[in-house]
Amino acid sequence: MKSKIALWYLIVVFLFSWGFLSARYHIFPWSLIDGFIITVENFVKGDPFDDTPLARRVVAEFKDDTAQFEADNHPGFANGKPLSPDFFDPGQKGLPLFFTEKTSGYYMVYGIFKAASNGLAPYAILIDHKGNVVRSWHLPFLGQSKESRRIFISREGDLITNNSDALRCYSWCGDLKWEIPPSGFHHEMDEWGDKLYLWRWDTVVSVDKKDQSVTTILRLIDLVMNNPDVVELRMPLTDEFRYFEEARETSAVDDKDPNLAQKTGYFRGRDPYHPNTVSVNKGVCPLFPPDALLLSFRHIDTVMVVDPKTAKVLWIDHFNRQHYPLWRPDGITVYNNRTNFRHSTIEYVTFDKKRTILADGKDFRWHRTWTGNYSFLDDGSLLFLANHSEFYHLDESGHVMSRFVNRFNALDLTIVNAYFVDEESFKRFESACTKSR
């Protein structure tokens, strides 16, 4: 009897010790379940920005949310009319819906469309106020990538994309003018003089539109190292992501770097910061240097004004999974996705931290969890992406002038950028296109 008790005692001690060691050193069987346990713990704790009760979040885990795909989830669109079918597959049962009170000008929409001559693919289409597709640009994916990224219209009317991490420039006519192969270009672009500004891996770079040379403007490693007092940059780092001094030699490279092929470049591991926007001051705000950068970091819910010469943070504020901050003379505007809440907003924030909501998702049943493109026109109107398949154009008083939903049969497809092209710009772009033929 004593021998059995002793045996059971040894078994219990062994199991307890093995359990402790497996949890301490992440060996079997903990290695099989640690990811699941961490996921459950994180779910129970919740996001600090999330105001949704635990019970509601649990229900949501077992309920399919297909709102971004179902065309029927867009009520109150009685005035919407299908676009002209010339561009689209004649077999489509449902065409994109478009409503506008505008009597001039054009909307350029970049996203996924089903053309008559092709399958589902990334296109930019130009729509007139009558709903006709007057121009279209097929912007193919590269390699295995199947996600539309961003498009930017330059002052000359060129269309620049960073689809599949490559940078490509198409003329207004649709010809490919130049390209830089896939090398980490991502998110929104800005233009200043003859150069484009955007993130390449973890580096702010400028790209010369004439010769396509790439120059490093600011490295994230330098931002981290030169701002020890900015707590947002002092997050706990995992073994997969550690910023050491030697990382200065392995991050953020120029095209002319002879050791480019040997450098890792992408020194960010699990992407704790997720930089997604570069906007150059260009003299818009007199409080900061003309070359000051407005940077958005989605994963730390932070927007910063940074001096690229010193890599010092000059101003900082917080949002929730935001995109696309833009300069104003005394503040910034931000597409505040509010991924952890129920509605998105577009907000105006002064540099003394006073906030105003310019467009509220509650008013339009609008919640865009990722990306966010918007623009203010000279007449004070606001054009912005809403749910993942639609855009709105509001006049200065908030009245809906235009609305678009990218419908395909019974589904809605993603759009990533939307711009308004006025008549003068359209004629100038078309004229340049005609002369080049």
C-alpha cells in the first residue's frame, strides 16, 4: 500500500514538475497549446480601446459578419442607379450603384472590379456625373499578392500605385511609364516637388519621379533611438523584434546601396508599430518646418509630427487604428478607423488637442476597420471612403452630394481609394494624354 502511495506521489510530483517546466520553457505539451491560451487571455482582457461588453464579443465570435460583402446591407440608397454597363461583365446581375447631384467633374475609384474582358482584378475607373465609365486602368497584381493597395494621382495626371509592394507609374493614357520592383513600398503616398514620399519597409523614403532614385529620409530605428522620452516608442519588444544599435546596419536602405541584397531591410518582426502614412508639411502649417513629417503608426494608435533632420518627435496625439493624417494650418485631420468601436470618424484636431468630428459613422452606418482615404475639396466639401465598398461626398453643410457602392452580383467588393477630378484637371490630363500619342 505504501509503495502505491509513494508511486502516485512520484507521478504527481513528476507531472507537476513537467507542467511547470513546460510552461516555463515552452516545451511539450505547453508548446501545443500556448498560442491558444494566450489568444483566450487576450480576448478576455480585451483591447483597452474596446468598449464592447465581453458577452457581446463572445456572441460576435460565433456569428458570421458579412456586412462588407452583402449589397443588401446598404439601405436608404433608393436613388442609386447602376453604372453604365459598357465596362462591366454583361453577365453581372448587379452593377455598382452610383448617385450624385454633381453636374460636372469625375470620380476616380480604385478597387476590385469585374470587367467585361477580365476576371476580378484591380482597376481604377473614372466615372462622370451621368454614371458612365469614361476611362479605366487595369493595374495587375504582381507575384502571389492578391490585395489592392493604394493609388495616387500626381499633379501631372500620372497614376502611381504601390500594389504588391512595387511602385508603378502609369500615364493618364494607361501606359506603364516606370516601375520599381517589389521592395517593401506600402500605404499612402504624398507628393512634394518632383518627389514622392512614402514608407518603404520601416523607412520613410523619397522617390524621384524623373529618375526613380530612392533616398532615405527617416529610419524608424533612428526615431526609436532618438526619442527615449516618448513612451509610445518604448514598448516591450519580443525576441522577434528588438531594436539594437547594430540594427542601424540592417535596416532602411537606399537603391544605390551596394549591399542592398545582403541586408535584411525589414527589421520589424511582429510589426508592433505598423507605420501607414507619410504626409509632408510643405509649408501648410507655419508652426513646424516645411519638411516636417506627419506620421501615423496604426498598432500603437499614435500620430506624430517628426523633424526628419533630427528624428525628434515635435508633437504627438492618439487615436484608434487610424489612417491618413493630413496637415492643416493649426492642426491635422485624421481618418480615425476606431476598429475597436462600432463606428469610424474623420476628426479635426488642433495642435493644442481640441477635437471636432467632421464626419461621424453613426450618421451613415459606417465602420471601416482598415485603410481610410479622404480629401477636402476647394469648395469645402469632403469626399471619403465609408464601409469597405463605398464612398460618400458631402458638401460643406454635411449634405450627401454623391454616394457609390461597388456592388458585384449579390456581393460588394472592396474599394481602396476615391478621388474627385474637376473639369479643368480632366481636360489638362486628357490633353497631355492626346499629345503623347
